[in-house]
Amino acid sequence: MYKLLNIPFLTLTFSLITGIIFGYYKSTDIDTTFQTQTIAILSLILSWWYVKKIFRNTYIFSILVIVTFFFFGVTLVQTHNPKNSQSHYTNILSEKSLENPVTLSFHIKERLKPTSYYEKYVITLVSLEKNAVTGNMLFQIPKDSLKASLTIGDSYIIYAQIKPISTPLNPNQFDYANYLSKQYIFHVVTTDSKLLISTNNPIISAHSIAHYIRANINQKLSFYFNNKQLSIINALLLGQRQDIDKNTFIDYRDAGAIHILAVSGLHIGILLMILNLILKPLERLKKYGKAVKTILIILLLWCFAVIAGLSPSVLRAVTMFSFIAIGMYTNSRTSIYNALIISMFLLLCVQPLLLFSVGFQLSYIAVFSIVWIQPSLASIYRPTFYLDNILWDTFTVTIAAQLGLLPLSLYYFHQFPLLFFVANLIIIPVLGIILGYGILVIILGILQLLPNWLAIIFGDCINVMNNTVHWVSKQEAFLITEITFSWRMLITGYIFIIAFVSISKKYSVQRLYVLVGSILILSFVLTYEKHIYNNQEELIVFHNRRNTTLGILQNQQLDIYSKDSISEITKNYVLKNYLIENKSLVTSNKKLKNVYNYREKVILIIDSFSVYNVNGLRPDIVILSNSPKIHLNRVLDVLHPQQIIGDGSNYKSYLDQWELTCEQKNIPFHRTDKKGAFIFNE
């Protein structure tokens, strides 16, 4: 199973991954993709016939197999893209539909984590303006207008406006629109709950059944636990962390224990061990005992996946550990490697864009790291006591996982908790007990047989866990934040880790050469990036509502010029990611002037005083700030600028009018509320 005609399955999976990446970033026509895939398959069949005829393999056949899997990856991206379906709503959505309200019929598919202002859901469309359509969409309801959460599976009709999901307006901010597009969600509808018209025709699906089960569990447990405890139970055991409060989430994140709150590989792995222990007596059956046990384990894992809401992280983890259970059945470490690779391959066949999911990447790298690195770490010390053994195993598993995840964590999150092993050493050894205890509490709660004292003890366990994580997260001296880590460092970091672990496991001259080479590459990348950061120079007009904010970056120092003072909250939201990405610091925050000279360009800022004719000044760039009451046609005739910029401090109606004027005059107009921050680095 691991090899296809003497070609390692790992190679085929890598070819598939390469094809998915190519297919995603290099947009191709679906007909062309299918034609190319067909040609590759036909060539492979002819080559296989030739190989069979001469009774030996050839390099041409191997190359064709790899090429076929590459194009298979490209084809998967196209076939799974719902926009290629004629029934998808985007294919009948006109510009007029985006400008005016339309009638939509839909049902609730999934509840997302709410924001400070909105409850969020994923909805599945049924019709658009009486046209039967398919596709998912983001649905937002203001919190003030919603008395209770909407029920998954319920159907509604609304009359509302469809809008594109907003893209980030300042550089290096999290791109929520891009994140959702990888889940095939491209538009958003925002409406008041009073405008929802129920069709009283709920959709029965796995998601709605799982929601009903969870709602029933929560109703029974609400008599025993407070809201904070219940939110942790939902996260640990039911895969739902939407209701965890912001402070608790931050505590777990800063303590390096956020994985505890997400039902993923850690929880499914522990559940697998619990089930393996409980069902171990089945192995005593003479012939098929071990096989029956494995089948029951897989069935129970998938039952748990349904109850946990079939979220991508749960599906990913259960698929992975289903194959690991099969690998355990064969009692081979190599089989576990194979199981991981095959599960990854199958998941990507079903959902190719999972490849770009941070959770998918973290899960597989963590498990691969544990399987590959942990045995070597564990062999350093041989504990003699049971408790010592548990702590040592937990410590080595944590170190192995963190070592594998380090480059990826730095790349995505730009921080590293040095005390991550403290929270994990305290919690993970007892997490299996907590999960087992929690499952017992849920079962007894559903049967209405849960003793009050048992619930109190479990609630206290959750409180102790929360307090421990809170204490670790507050040791700010051990939390390194705002770490600049580029994609070049990501790649070279993994090359170094692989080389270092390889030579640690088995020394050879060749592996030593690879390690030395990886160190040289890492040194070169560090030197190259230092040169880039030192020579990065640009002027940027940030999008900042009601406050014109201009920055000049030079020698990793950012000078800020703003009309009003900037609060810490605004700095974090507008500037933080930009500073991390450019490895820079804010060195000054000065009052905004009206005229600047930058790289032989004259920049004039016309503010609410509406003064623009300054001693015959002929600016190259004009920034309109704070909604000046000007006649832009007249300004353009007098100043003849090359570029007009309207930032976030202006009224939208003014920006619309100025945009139209510039279009008529054929002068570039950049409005930051649509195009994002203006960056000048020529």
C-alpha cells in the first residue's frame, strides 16, 4: 500500500501537494485542466503497457506516474472549486445584485466564533431571487438584535444586500477574506434578526443532528456548571469553542496551550488511547479479537467526530488517527508513518484546500515530529518510577512537537512562549483523566444520573486548569512576542531542524555535510534579510478612520506623522503587523504637517482648512484629509498633481465624489477605504 509500482507513496503525495499549490496559485481553465489530465493518464497507460511487455520498470514510467499525480492535484483544485458549477450563486450574481438588496433563501450550516459586535454563521444558499443556487456564504447578525443563537439546520428567507468580504486595508493584517475563500466562502450578508423570516422547514443533516445532541448536552449540564466552565467543556469534549471568553482564550494562547482548547490531534490521540485501553479485553477473542477492537475504535472515533460538529480540525484528526489505529493493528512504527501519509493524501483528495489550513499544517507536522523525534529524546533518560515516566514522556512529547512546530508557529503567530512546557507538563499528563472524566459526566448528565458532588469535582478540575494556564500566561518575561519570521526563514529553519535531528539519530559524514550546509544557508538567509530590512525605505499613508496617519520607514525605523495622537489600541491594530513584518520600531510620533518632500516628490496635505494654493506650490501627490470642503476640479486645474489620495479620515460621500472627478480628469485616485494603505517606494 505504501508503494505504487515501486514509487514511494510519499513521493506521490508530494506530487499531489505540488499540483494543488500550482493549481491554486496558477489559475487554469477547467477544460484545459481536464484535457491535460486525460493526456497524462493515457500516456501513463501506454507506458504501463510497455513496462508490462518488457517485464521491467523504466524511468519514463516513474516520471509519468509523478506527473500524473501532479496534474491530479491541479484537477482536484478545479473540480472542488464551486465557482466552476453553473448552479453556484456567483455565476448568476450581477453587479446590480451587489448594489441592491436581494431575496435569499438559505439554511444555517455552522455557527462561527462571534466578534464583539456580530454573531456569525455559515449559511448554505437554496435560492437567490427565485433562482435555485448552491454555495455557502458568511452571515452576520448584530448582537443587540439577537436574543438567542440560531439553530443549525433551520431555514430562513431574507431581503438583504450581498457584499464582498472586506479585505485588510493596512499592510500585513490578517486577511479574513482570503481565509474564508479557501473554504469557498466569498460574500457576506449582514441583517437584523427581526428581518429573518422562518420557513419552518429545517434541514436534517449530520451538522443539525450533531447540533441537537450538543444542545441537549448543554441543557442538561447547565444545571451543574457556570458559563465559563461550560464553555471549556464544549471546547474540550464537543469541539465548540465559540463561547470561550476573550481573556481565557488569550491566556491559553500566551501559555502555549491553545491546542488544549481545540479538539484536534491531541484529544483524538488521547481518546484513541482511552478506547484502546477500555477495549483491550476484546483481544482475548481467539481469531478476530484485535481486528474487532480496531473496527470498534474507528467507529467510536467517527461517532465522536459527528458529535463534535464535523469541523475541519475534527475530521482531520479523526481521519489521521483512524489510519494510526490501523497502523497500531499491524504493530509497526513504519505503519504509523504510512498511515499519516495515506490519511493526508485522502484528506487532500476530498478537500484540496485543506493544504493551506494552518490547523492542517500544524496537526500533521506535530504528529510527524512526535513519531520521528520523541523516541530519540525519550532514550536520553530511562525513568524508574511510574510518575517520573509519565512526566518524562510528556516532556519529550511536548519538546518534540514544539521543535517541529517552531518555524511554522513563528511564521504564523510571531510569538513563542518559553514556558510552554510548564503548562503542558501540568495539564497533558492529566488531560486523559479530564477527558475520560468529562465523557462520564456527559453520559451521566444525559441520563440525568449525574451526582452533584461529581459535577463539583469536575468543575473544580476545570477551574484549576484555567488558573494554572492563567498564571503561566502572566509570566510576561517568558513570552517572546513580535518575532519577525519570513517564508525564507521558514524553509531554511525546517532544513536545519531536519538535518540536526537526522545527525542526532544516526551520525554519518554525509549527514554532517548536510547539517553544515543547512547552517551556511541559514546564515546566508539571515545576512540577506538583514540587508533587505536595513535598505527598506518607503512612505505609507495608512488607513486610519478619522485620523490621517502617514509613516516614513527608513533603516528599520518608522517615523509617524498624524493629525491627532494615536492610541495604543490603534497602534496595535494599524501598525503592529507592519512593524513586525519589516522588523522595525516606531521612533517618533509627530504632528502632521501640510507639506512633505520625499524622494524628489512634493506631497501636499489638504485638510479641513481647505488651503491648497501655497506660494505657487506644484505638488506631485495630494492627500485629502478630514473632508476638506473644496471643489476638486478647481484644485486639479491649479495644482496639476500626478496622484490624489483620499484616506480614512474623509466622509464616504466626499470620497465617492472625488473618485468620479478624478476618473473624468484621468488622474489616479487612491482611496484607502477601498484599496487599502497607499505605499510609495519608487
